[in-house]
Amino acid sequence: MRTSVELQTLDEEVHFHRGKHSVSESKMANDFDRDRYELARAGKQQVLKRRFGLVSMTGLSCGLMCTWESLLVVFGVGFQNGGPAGLIYGFLLIWLGNISVFIVIGELSSAIPTAGGQYHWVSVLAPRSSRKFFSYITGWLTVIGWIAALTSVSFFVADLTLQLVKINEDFVKTGWQGTLVLWATLVLCIVINVFISGALPSIEVVILIIHILGFFGIIIPLVYLTPTHNSAKEILTTFSNNGAWNSRALAFFIGLQGNALAFVGTDSAVHMSEEVKNASTDVARSMLLSLGINGVLAFGMLFAVLFSVPIAEIMTILTTSEGFPVIHIFKAAVGSTAGATIMTSIIIVLEFCSALGCLAAASRMTWSFARDRGLPFSRYISMIDKRTTIPVVAIVVVTLCSALLALINIGNNVAFNGTISLVLEGFYLSYLLAIGLFLWRRMRGDMDNPDPVLSFNSATHSDETLDTALHWGPWRLKGYMGIANNIVACSYLLLLIFFSFWPTQLDVSNAEYMNWAVLVTGFILIFSIGYYLIWAKQSYTGPIVEVDPHTL
């Protein structure tokens, strides 16, 4: 039997825990209401389930960027134009430049936390007379950029897998085999994204752990199994100009493309923002956390490779090996085919995890643009599966587009590389449009109105679009520091966009050395402008209002 004192104490404990539970439930409700309010202020209705928190979103961003892994895969781009010193200093420039860019992107995502991201921001920031046009072009660039990114990462998985087979067996690699493995990668990605969508946040946390552990699984053999090491002076002072450019400085800037590709996909959190809790602050935090984590890991991996393999041997590998040189660099470093196979297998697994997150972000971006009638067959692409509350049709469409792009690899590998080269240009041009307009607005003082005025600029409900006075979100860089950082971000993007169209060699008589990004990007711009003028000009009005802002 309990005494009266014990019973009173037990009753107090029950009330205390019930109180804690009530506070916790109240906080969750407040977070949900705040997220719904921020989304409604942008004119959008909450239809996706908010499954992601700060840690799981950081896991998706880190795993999708796959920075230290991708840096190894595209290692030859920066080494041939820049050399070891160019790679190191170029990496620091790209890392700091991306931090500057995504501080601004974080400010925009905090102010307007929607899955549309760049095209939605451009619609709000651009002058009224041109906002529809610039928003539409930005949306197309972003959608195509994400589809190209998914295709690129899946190609990394396919090509590295075939190279593993080749290094261990007597095997001749062909284009159709690469396409089949790429398709298999896409099928597995779509199965996980559709049928295990509820577990995706937990999967991304596991991927973050594997991403960090995999780093140590490769860097430890590189450091301890290598018989000799290069000197610090040799690494930090040796530049190369294998593209035969007029100067080493020009070669250095052209070689920045390799480091830049390793940071692609940081804005994935933006396009997942309608599934992130406390999106107006945690989207920005997850992007900068991802840049911090991935930047540190990639910088360490870059030093490990450059110190572990003689520079002359790396150059020989780059000129004689077929495909990505990372396997041969591992083999030269550890002196073992088995060791190189295990180390490359880690990268393949993590690149597949990148493709998994890439499909999720690409489908949300595609779904959002279709929701605002920016794509053909928008009515169907914008459908949400009621059982899973995810855009299943958009996931399928993105996967099919990527699979169709992979067909080019069967006939012409050069043309295929030209198609996926759109990744850098598509993303960076969309960033520049949004960030440039944001700089113009903040210098005019348009962002400093604390009480946004909401109104409708169309008469019929079906064509209503939101015309909103600009307002700051809870996450921002204040005052002149914000303006200065915005200017730095625009300057960095202009620099990278300019040099991303340059070929890797001065002599482009061989089509293999031609940078096809100019042709592909130009085609996409001409097609999207033509489609807009002929059809979409009548149907696309910018982000459509789904929630009456006057009811907030």
C-alpha cells in the first residue's frame, strides 16, 4: 500500500509530465502554424507533409552535394588547368564564393520559403512589366538544371561501376552498358523515393553518417598506405597549364569548373522547403551547415590525394586512363587493386545516395513549376498522391527525362557530356537572376517594409497571382554587411558563369575537347523563350495564389 505522501508525489509527477507533454504539443502546433502561415503569405497551400527537420535536411543536402566524393570524380578538370596549387587555391575561392551565394539564397528562402525557389523569388523581385518573363525563364533553367544534375550523378555511378569491373576483369566498356547501369540506378532511386518516402528523412540521417564515415574510410588508407609523400612546397607552388592557354592565370580560372561542380546542389533544401519544419530558418541553416561540413571534408580529401600520389604520376594517369581517373589514383596511392576497388565502392554508394536526394529535390522543383502552369501537361505533373502526400507523377516525369537523356550516351559520349554540362550553367544563371534582382531591391530599400501589403492583381480566381510588398524573413544578414555580401555573390556568379563556357583546351579541333555548354544552354534558352511567346505567355502568370492572403 502507498502512503498518502507517496500518492501525492506520484500525482504531482503525473501532472508535471502531462504539462511537459502539453508544452511539447503546443510547440509542435506553433511550428506547424508558423510554417503554414509563411507558406500562405507566399500564396501557397500546405499540401506536402513536413517530415524533415534540421538534421535530416542537412543530411539530404550533404549527401546530395557529395562534395568530397565528386571532387575525386572530376579531379582531372582542375588538375589539368591549374595543377595541385590551382586546385587548392581554386577550392578555397569556390568554397568562399558558395558560402557568400548561399547566405543570400538563405535570406531569400527565409523570406519566401516555397519549393519553387528561384523562379518564385524572381517573380516577386523583378519589375512588374517583366516579372512573368524572367520568372518563366528562371523556372526552365532550374528544372533542366536539376534533370541534368540527376543524369550526371547517375552517370557517375554507372561509369565508376563499369570501371570497377574493367580494372578487375578483362572487360571492354561500351556506351549502351553505361546507359543500362544508369537506368538501373534511376529505377532504384524512384523505388525508394515513391515506396519508402516516409522513411526518407531517417534514410538521409543515415546517409549523413555514412558520408562522414566514408571520408575516413578513404583518407586513412591514402595517408598511411602511401610509401612516399609530396612536400608541402611542391603542392602549394606547382601550377599547370595543360590546356595550352596563354597564361597560367587563365588556365587557373578555367580549371575552377571542377571545384564548382563539386558544390552543385546546395539549394536542394530550398526545393524541399515545403516539407521542412521551421523552414524559414532551418532551410538556410541546413544549406550553410552542409557547405561547412562538406567544405572541410573535401579540403582534407584534396590535400590527402595531392600529398599521397606523385604529381608526375597523377599527370600520367590523367593522360592515359579512360573515364574518371579516381580508381587509378587510388591504385597508385595504396598499391593494391583490391584496396582501390573497396575505396571506389564507397564512392559509388555515396554517389548513389546523391542521386537519391537529387531525384527528391528535382521532382519537387518540377512539381512546383507545374503547379504554377510553367510546364506542358502541368495539370498532371502537379498532382499529389493522397496516400503518400508526395508528387509521384513529377518523380516519374523527372526520372523518364533523365532516362531519355541517357540514350544519347549510347550513340555519342561527347554529345552526352555536352548535355549534362548544363548543370553548372542552369543553376548559376538561376542564382544570378534571383540574387541580382534581390541586390537591386535591397539597395532601393524595398525589403525594409515591416508590414507587407497583400493584394490581388487579377480579376478571376483561376488566374490570381500574388503581388506582395517585399519583406524580410527571420534569417538575414543586416545592413551594409548584407549589401556587401550580395555584391560579392553576384561577382562570384558572373566570374563562374563566364568561365564555365570555356573549353578545357585551347585547341578544339577535336570535338571531345569542345565545351558544348554554350550550345546546350543556348538551345534551352531559345526553346523556353519560344515556348513562352507561343503558348505559355497566355497560361503562365507567375506563382498562382492558392490561399487568399487577406484571410491571414
